[in-house]
Amino acid sequence: MKVWITKYALTKGILEIEAELCDSPGMIKDQNKGWNSYYHGEGKDWHKSKEAAIERAEYMRQNKLKSIRSKINKLQKLTFS
């Protein structure tokens, strides 16, 4: 089945792959690279629709921006004596 991977969305983008369901619930296996790659959690690491993947990637992007802003604020408040 065709799925969209968002596990690495902030570094590699959204990946579209052919995968098969595993025996474990919510887990898929990709064999396209010559070795098995496993992705856990439908709705987090992988999605059945491109729209759901885009929504998750946007959520991840917003959280990363929030984290970076927080780090910047901490560094700006830092003083050395």
C-alpha cells in the first residue's frame, strides 16, 4: 500500500513509499532500500493520505519553531559576569 512518511519530515521532507502492514498494530515495513525499514504509529510516523501527512508535518514544523524561539529567548536573557 502507498503511505507517506513524516518521521523525517523536517530534515528529508515527506516521503512517499510502498509499504506493507506488519503483525504489530500501527506498524509498517518498507523493503524498497534493500533492507527493512520499520515505521511505528499511524498518524505520527506514517499516514495513509498525503493530506494527513502534510498536516502532521506542519504540526511538527510549528513545534520546532516554538522550541527554537524558546532557546533564542533563553540565550538572549543569558548574562556572564
